[in-house]
Amino acid sequence: MNRAPNFNRVALIYAAMEKATFGPWLWRCRCSFLPELTTQRSGLVVGDGDGRFTAKLLEENSLVLVDAVDASTEMLHKLSCNAGLRAGRVRMHLADAREWEPENSAYDLIVTHFFLDCLTTAEVGTLAHKIRSHASANAVWVVSEFAIPKGWLGWLIARPLVLGLYGAFFVLTGLRVQRLPKYGEALVEAGWARLSEKKLLGGLLVSELWGTDSQAE
């Protein structure tokens, strides 16, 4: 297992980097399914960066309690600041998600925004199996990720852009993964089913709502 990348050094400029490169589009991608997340009560948010989405989730859903897992102390600190008074509804876990063992056995909401691309396909599969065993029967999993669409947009723009992002995060954080995982296949194999999908920027960004395979029957 590769060592977890060190996002501490980019925590203070994370939001600025995002806006400088993608404007509002990453944020819009994260929030694609937010209106549908008002009834969940037990959430697991993994690798939310500076925690802006978690803070927004707490604002929109006044009853949800969240376990937030991140390997960066600075990112968790930013999450606490962004959540403000609502931070009392968040339990923060400083841990590598690949090794962390959940205490809750009935999460009804899982969120991974631009996190699975930090893992290999095999690591996504292991994580998906672990989370499935700690999820309720009606749990939903929100995934936001980069993608390489088919056609000229994928070959001429998306592929070089994704490779450039991986190169930049290797320099900035030590991220060893350098290709997008086949996370969809890994989630399906672990007992999850894609319920809905939204694409932005011609398919460069995707936001997906997954559920347990029993929900898709």
C-alpha cells in the first residue's frame, strides 16, 4: 500500500486552486444531488478536502450526523472552520480511509467527492466492500469524479488535463496514483448499483448517485 498523499501543504489554497482551474464547476458537481440528501441521518464523508461540502450538507440537512475521514490534519481543521457551529454534528477521524474501520454499522449516506481518483481500482473495491458492510439497506453513495469522455473531447482535452492534474498533485502532495480507477466496476462488484448520473463540462466531470444493489431490483 502506498503512503497516503500529504494534502496539508495545499489545505490553505485548496479552494483558490479549484476556482483558478475549474471556476464553479467542481462545486456544482459536488452539489448535484444535494437537494436529495435531506432525509439521511447518518453520514460518512471520506476525503472532502477542506470540508465545504460537509458544511453545506450540515446546513441543508439539520439532523444528519457525519463521520468525516481524512488523512490530513489541516484539511480536517478547515472542515471544522467551514462547519462553524454545526461542527458539533461531525466526528472527525484523522486516518487513511484504506485502513480506517467504521464504528457505525448503519450509514445511510456515503459521500466521496474527488477522492476515489486517489486510489487504485483494487483499493476502491476493498473500500467499497468495507463500506457496504457498514451501510443500511437504503443507503445512498454520492460520487463525484473526473472522467474521460469518448471522442475528441476525451482525447484532446480531458485525457491531457487529467494527466496534468495527476502530475501536479504528485508534486504537491506525493500522490502516487497516476490514472483514474475503474471505480464503477469496483462498486458494482461490492454490491452497489448506480441509480442516477449527471455530467458536466461535456462529461469531464460526473456526479453519480449509487445505492445498494437491492434498491436497483
